[in-house]
Amino acid sequence: MVSMNNRAKWIVWIILLFIFLYLSNVVMPGIQDDIIRVADKPGCVSSLDTEFGFTKEVAFNHLDCMGRAGRSVYDESRKSKDSIYPVSYGLFFSFTLFSLSSLLFRKRSFIFILTAIPVAGMLFDFFENEQIGKLIAQFPDLKDTTVTLASAGNIAKWSFDYLSIGLILALSVWVMVRTIKGRHSGQ
């Protein structure tokens, strides 16, 4: 396993954080704004990516509200910007979990499993995006199988992402408690 000194870890972590925050707060909302700007029915538009699972009716309604131009923007954004975003959060969450778990655990296999959780979320995000692309191409005749696969990918993505965030928070608290206890016992 590659060993990094603390300064290098902080630099990498800050770079990954900056990229993740930029994409989360500038690029991804921009996609939504672009869809809304060209949508047939502004105000009812949100992307399927932001749902936690969806039915055929929900998928149809979202895609119908977007109209042809909105679906086109959604599809292009899915292929470009939304293919970079999963990589950004996958790397950021994985590196954060790796850094925290390396401070707490000796067993490399356990550290690997923790680090792989956000990668699973990232892979399911790619799968979800592919299925949403198929839904856009099928519209208005959405196939039940495609809706089911897109929704399952969506649920899996969010589940792994939420699990990653929860683990980061729990491990952060654990590291802080250990650090505080270590300082108190050293006095």
C-alpha cells in the first residue's frame, strides 16, 4: 500500500474536496438550470438522478415536463458533466474513508472494504446514467425493464453514497474521540 506523509494527504484531500464542491455547487446545479431554461413546462422539472427510486409514471412525468429540448440537454449533460461528477465524489469519499480508517484499523482488507463503498456508489451512478439515457431514447414509450433498472441503480447509488457519508461522519467522530483521549491520557 502506498504510504503518504500527512502533508501530502492533506493536499490531496483538499484538492479532491475542492473538485467535489465545485462540481456539486456549480456544475450540477447548472445542468438543472439549463434543463429548466429550455423545458416545455418550467417549474415541474427535476432530473431523475435526484430521486430516491422512481416509478414508470414518475419517470414519464419528469421526461415529459422537460420536453424535447430539455431531454436533449439532460442527455448531453448526462454524457459529459454527469460522467465526471461520480468520479469526483467517488474519489473524495474513498480517499477520506481511506485516510480515516488507516488511523483506526490495522487490517488492510477492512480498510479496502470501507474504501470500496463509495466506488460502488460511483459505479451504480454510471449504471443509472446509462439507463436514464435509454429512458430518454425510449420516450414516450418507456420500457418497464429499463425503468426498473434505472430506479434500482438510482437506489443503489444513493444507498452507497449515504452509507459513505455516514461512515465518514462516524469515523471522524471516532478519530476525534481517540485524539482527545490520547491527549488527556498523555498529560
